[in-house]
Amino acid sequence: MVVPWPIPVKVDMPLVEVCYCGRRFTAEEIEGIRRLIAENPALSRAELSRRGCDLWGWRRANGRRKDMS
């Protein structure tokens, strides 16, 4: 099942695949995003986005992170 973005972030939501900016995020990657947020509650959305891009290697054609689409 593919869910359009944005999806509400609730810990008890079932894991699904999400398509965002042309990239499909697997259920395991969504769980990783949830874990990143839970383990770093003081980080801003921008910093969480940068860390996620680094973890999953999400880059633009010019090599920059695809953190602000």
C-alpha cells in the first residue's frame, strides 16, 4: 500500500510504503525515520532532514542533500 505524503506521524501507525518527491520509502525506512525522531527529540526538522538524507543517501543530481524539496 502506498500512502501519499504527508502522512500523520503516530507511533502506533502501521508501517506502509510512502512516496515522496519521486522516492519510495519502505516500511523499514519509515520505521528508521520514526526512530531518528524519537531518539533526537531536541533536533529541528531541518537537522532531522539532513541526518535522514545522510543515512539513506538521498541526494540531488548535483550531489547535495535532497532535504528541502
